[in-house]
Amino acid sequence: MKRTSILAAGLIATALAAHAGEMPGLPSYDTDADGQISKAEFVTAKTADGKVSEEQAEEKFIKADTDANGYLSQAEYTAALEAWKAAKAKAAPGNP
């Protein structure tokens, strides 16, 4: 019963935050805190450590921005992240 109450409270808090324009789960890429990730925010974050080129970051953004509005929503970011993780796992040695 206690677990159900905690889960319900978490779901309500998430729904309220999303309703207020805050999208929990977006990474720190959303530097202006508008609830979406712009292409500039994405490219800046992805290229910060020097492991990804600006061109590679832009290509990833374009693939992730499925509605082509120039921003990644929570749903687009989550779907892209899952796809990238699946592709990385598949490419790992020992995987068919």
C-alpha cells in the first residue's frame, strides 16, 4: 500500500510539472528551461567534450526532431535516446 501511494504521488508530481511547462527527464541540454531542446542547445551540449563533431551533432538532432520543428520535445528526446542505446548495444562485440 505504501509503494502504491508513493508511485501515485510521483505520477501526480510528474503530471503537474509537465502541465506547468517543465518537462522532467530532459537533460541539462535545455539551458533556457523552456521544456524543449533547441538545435543550438543540443549541438552545444553534444560537442562540449570534443567527442562529437558539430556536423555529427546536427545529424543526430535532425534524426531526433521527428516533427521537424527545430526543437526536441520530451517524447522525441526519449525516443531518440532509446534508439541510440539500442543501436549501441547492437553494435557491441558479441551481439548479432
